[in-house]
Amino acid sequence: SWLMYDPRLKLEENTPTSHLEDGGGLIQSLTGGESRCVNAPRTFLNENECTLSFSSTACGSSGTPDVEIELSADNIALLHTITGQYVYGVLGLPVVDHENTSLESPCTVGLRSRWEIKDAGECTHSTLGVETNATLVDLLSKSSDTNRYVRDIIFPTRGYSCTVDDTLALDDVE
């Protein structure tokens, strides 16, 4: 005769007053997804016991629904009413749409352009001309904008120029 250990079921206490700190995330990871997260959605029944986990193994959200909401004044007010949070709409930010509609070149005199600040290792090689690259680098490095995430520059009326061939190519710069 012989005996074989088979650990198929390990019960964990997970009640409103004594819940798993990571929602079962570590166990899910260790079992390769064979077990599932045990997080329950917040409801009126458990809202007083729900806590935010800061555990590195915490289960994530079930995802964000694929919904588009027009940020009109009425919808912004409605979002505030529903969530109790302030929601702000910002007008006039340059964006590239999903159809690649051309934007004005950042070399357009008087145009404000916004640039995301990244570590050098995250940047792709630029195909811009030497003159354009030097101009944009100089304007970005001399900008008085102190935002840690984005930098705005306004192309001056004189003293700077861009390579003519780059004016159209700048539409593709991300």
C-alpha cells in the first residue's frame, strides 16, 4: 500500500471582517491562474468593510468598460453628481485623432505644442533634420514650463527655424 498527498483544496478565511489582503492575487499567481481572485465588488452590504490593498500581489480590477463619453458641460456635471468627484474639461489641447488628421507643425510661428517628458531610453530615433531637431531640443530645454509630465513650447517669431522637409513629417512625431 502507499499514500500520496494531494493538496487540491486549501480554504482561506475571507469574510467582510477578516479578508485576504491581496484578494487572492498571490494564490492566483502561484497556481498559474487555476484559482481565481476572490474580490467582491463594493456593495451596500460590504461598503463599510472594504479597504484598498497596497499589496504588490493584489488582484487588479476586472477592467474598464469600452465606453466613450462625450465631455460636454452636461456630462461633466453628471459625472460629478454620480461620483461626487470633480471632473475637469480642458479645451484647446492639440491631439492627434484616430484617423491621423494632420495637425499644424510645432514649427508654426506662435503655435503652442505639448511634449511628453520621457527618459532618453524610452525615445525612438528621430528622422527629423538636424536644424529641426536642434530647434526643438533648444526650445524644450529653455522652456519655463515646470510640469513634470509634459512641456509646452510656443514657437517664436524669430531666431529659430526648422528644415523645410520636416514640416509635413512632424505630423508623425509622437
